[in-house]
Amino acid sequence: MPADGGAPLLDVRGLKKQFGGLAALAGVDLSVRRGETLGVIGPNGAGKTTLVSCIGGSIRPTAGTIAWKGGDITSAPSHARGRAGIARTFQVVKPLKQLSVWDNVAVGAMFGAGGRGRSTAEAHAHAEAIVRRVGLGARIDHRAADLTLPDLKRLELARALAMDPELLLLDEVMAGLNPREVELAMDLIRSIAASGTTLLVVEHVMKAIVGISDRVVVLHHGRTIADGTPREVMERTEVIDAYLGRRYAQRVKPT
């Protein structure tokens, strides 16, 4: 779904995060408009997951601001951001291992943007619909501890979707998947975007980033070095030198 032309849904300005002597983020500016799918790429250590964690509220930035619908949420806790309509997945999946798939997703249904008015029964009904949507219907009663990696990735996505987010932050949901599984994940993400959810997608699978993103931001050493359409970004010399390499850039360049 194309982004609208209004004010950004999310606006990040001058975001910095220091871990001791390491600057994970060194002044990132980034905006996401309603209905947009924004891809975020960059080499390992570029600050991508730190950026997602700052937006999601699991870590506090050292400096800079994060605005949501025009209001400052820089210091807001993660649960408040969830209630406000921001949900995320984690690069390292974090299920409640002894609970079933159904119960894991019901937790998201109770604590997200739509959870305040839901009963336990309503949360489970909502969770069941989400579980089937992501392709885990046959495993709905399985313990999370018994799932394969691809199914754990789907569970992580389902828990976030059950929070009814306006903005969904996806942190490498395709890592470790085979080519067929990547194709299925891309189809699912496209369907989520088509339903009206705004997406910020961190990913190393360049085929996926090119295939799902309206716009791409490139981070390097904690800074934004490029921002544009997938085609524009793939042709930027600094992106090729810092991340893609010339052969790879030619191979994935959008047609």
C-alpha cells in the first residue's frame, strides 16, 4: 500500500545510543509514513536492531527524539508503545516456551492496542484467527518449545500481529529460512501491508527487501547513508561500497 502524503506516522530525529565507548547509533534521522513499507538494511553492527529496540521502547536512546503521530514517545515504556499501536518482533525469537502457540499469541492479543477491552475468551478467538493467518493452524495446540525455526519465526510474527499494530517492526524475520520459506514470508508480509499496517522491516535477505519495500534506508556505523526507492539505493556508490558489493548490487538491482 502506498504511503499517504500527510505528516509522518513515526519520526526519528538525531537518534543516538551509546554502549560504553561504542556508538551503536550516531545521529539517525528516519521517518515512516502511514501505509508505507520501509526496509532498513546495512552491514552487521550498523545499528539496525538498536534502532528497532529504541523505537519499540526496550532500550532508551542516549540522545535524540522519537515522535509517534506527532507526540514525543522518546521516554515512553515499551508497554505504552504497544498500547499506542507499535509492535515488534525480535531477531532472537522469545516465545513463552512452555505455553502453546495459541496461548503465546493470546498474550499479544491481550496486551496490544486492542487488548484493553478484550476478555480472555475474546483474546483467544482473536489469537486463533491470527495463528491461522500466519499458517500455524495445524500447530495451534503445540508447545512453543517444540516448534521448528521457521514456525518459531511465524509465531513471533503472530504474537506481534495479535497486538493490532498500526506500525509493525520486523527484525530479520526471514533469517535462517530457505528460499521457499522466504517466498512464503514475503507473501505474508505483503498481505499484512495490503491490510493497512505500516511496516518497518530490518532484513539481510536483499531479495525480500527489494520485493516488499516502498522505500529503503541504509545504515552504516550508526548513521543513515542512503534513503530512497530500492532502485535508487541499489545504485548508490556508498551503499555498494559499504554493504552490497558491485556484483551483488547488479544481481539484485530492481528491474
